[in-house]
Amino acid sequence: MSHLTELQHRAASHVMHTYPLAPAAFVRGQGTVLFDGEGASWLDFLSGLAVTSLGHAHPAVTAAVADQASKLVHTSNLFLTEPAVELAERLGRIVGWDDATVFFAQCGATANEAAIKLARKHGKRQHDDKVRVVALEGSFHGRTLATLEATGQPSKHAPFAPLAGFVDHVAHDDPDALRAAVGDDTCAVLLEVVQGEGGVRPIAAEVLRAARDACDRAGALLIVDEVQTGMGRTGPWFAFQDTDVVPDVITVAKALANGLPIGACIARGEAAKVFEPGDHATTFGGNPVVCAAANAVIETIESDGVLATARARGSRLREGLEALVRGAPHAAGTRGAGLLLGLTLDAPVAADVVAACRDRHLLVNAVAPDVVRLAPPLTVTRQEVDQALATLRDALSEVSASSDPEVTP
Ligand SMILES: Cc1ncc(COP(=O)(O)O)c(C=O)c1O
């Protein structure tokens, strides 16, 4: 029995089936490459859902984790620890806000929960009903009850409805609708600069500006969810830094500790001073081992010039995808930024393309029936980019040939 088959067998009895599982299981990784239980290598252009941005087993992260784990693993937030305070300082610096304060959570959803609670408290200081949130259709903000409600994907709400009913959704591309939806009872607008799970869909500059203006008029907070876009994924440290809009709050998670579970809610100005003792808390937030990993991530990105390299690799990958659009079957367009790119298809065959890539040991995933997402580590090499593009071309040809057997790839 293979390692994969054995794991599948055991999981079937004892692990809740919440994910559509891919037929692969890995035992170790190195850079952009994963190795399965049989020793075969796979090219990882998924990065564990945009998480392992420095690649697998990055030595600086491994050393930071080992060092901190050998000294102190946990004390709770009743006590300060050096790694957490240092990380809060570093985050304030890279976000570019002198007055930034940080709340540490465990993941993207819990970072967004913190941001939503912060905005509701900020709103209630103005009047008691100022607790509503405006979010965009197609967005993804997490799976806890509040973040699920903020997520603009009704199919994900359905099994759990009714929800609390405090979020109003507007089209992702309609600045007027957004302005109209923000009223006196709105405490926040919550949005992504590039909708990741919603299909690698960049949000137009006019929509971002409308959100900022509407928040200013209504005394609401603009929260930008940088859970997927942050830490250099789209080019700058944070995607909003490539726009002319400055939010009041951002949330970060995924790549922040290169795979260890962490989330952060970062606020500036008035928003930075909203939470007081007793308002919000979590046992594991700011855990010293996880914060040490995140400090190593930021230090490495800075010392190794990772943002510049990632921009260059992003351009190469995008150019390669555009060449596929010109010459490969089904490839219809590209969208996204930096190394968060989507290949749009002319038919709902993304799952087939992903499967054909997987057969060739390239990991990518489908974020819509007609969109394949590519999110390799920011440290991906030129050769790996070219290899992935060649594999993708083969996969598109195979899918085209199997959907129309008369056509030779
Ligand atoms: C933009 C965005 N926000 C929030 C989340 C939720 O993060 P997590 O799965 O860590 O709770 C995700 C996850 O994909 C995301 O892409």
C-alpha cells in the first residue's frame, strides 16, 4: 500500500471531510519542490494556498523556530515576549504607519474577526447602531461565523443560514453601489485589493477610492484584507501600497510566518486605540515560536531582496501565461498581480487543467470553474517558472484533446 493510500484509508475513518482532497501526500519540501512518500518530486505553484512564500524548509525560518522552541514556547498574553513585541514593531515599519498597533491572531479568519470587532466598537462609540459592514460580492474573508458572513459567496452561507445579518454586499466593480451602501449605520468597509479565492480578481482603483471616500464621509473604517495579498505576494509588502488608498486597518496571515499559524490585525490612527483590556483576546495569539518565524520571514525578505526578485519572477510568469493565451488551447486571459496570478479559461475546465497539471507533478489550483491560480513561492527560480509554463501548456493541450477527441494537441 502506498503512503498516500494508507493515509487516505486512515483519514476516511477519523478526519472530518471538509476539503476536496487531492490525491497526493507529501513528507518533505525544499524551496519550490515537494517530495511525496515514494520520493517523487512535485513543483509547488500553490505554496499551501499562498503561504510558504519563502519556499519549503527555509533555513532562516527553521533556525528561528528551533532556537525559540528550545527557549520558550508559550506564556499567554498576560506576559510580554520579545518575539511578539519585535514582530509588532516590524509590521508597523513595513506597513509604513508610525502609530500602528497590532493584535495577533492565529489565521486569516481570526485576524478579520478582530478587525470586524474593532470596527464595531469604533462605530458604537459614535452611536449604538453603527455596526454594519459593507463587503464585496465574490470576496473571501474566512469561515468563522462573522467572516463567513462577510464573505461574498452565498453558496458558502447556505448550509449555515440564517447568519447574523450585519453585512451588506455590493458588486465588486460598482463604485456607485458601494458609495450608496455605506450609510450612517456602517462601521466598516471590508475588501481585498485582489480577490484571491474569488478568482484572482483585482479590484478597480475607482472602487478602492469610493470605499475610502465613503468611509471618510460616514466615520467608518476601511479594512483591507491582506491575508492572501500581503507579505510581497502581489509585489509590495502589502497590495494597498500599490494603490492610492490608505486603509485604517489591514489584516495579514498566510505567508507571515511561512507556514506556521499566525494572523495579525494592524490598525493606525484612531483605530489603533480602540481595543482596551478585556475587549478581545486569544490564548495562542502572539505565540513566541510563531512570532520568531515571522520575524525571520521579514528579515529574510529584506536581507535577500525577495520583493524585487518576486516582481521579476511575476513578470516572467505573466509573460509566459500571456504567450499561452496567444497559442495554447483554452487559455483566454491573465489577471492578478506579482506572483498571485490567474489564468482564465474559455470554458469551465479549470478542475481538468489542475488535474492534468497534477498528473505531471505540478501543483496549482482552481479558484473558479474557469480560473487556475498560480501562486509559487516568491523565491521561485526562472527555471522553475519556465518548467511550470511548459507543463501548463501540455496540460491545456491534453484537456483540449480529451474534450474534443478530433483535435490533435
Ligand atoms: C483574503 C483572505 N482572507 C481571509 C482568509 C481566511 O484565512 P484562513 O484560512 O487563514 O482563516 C483567506 C483564506 O484563503 C483569504 O484568502
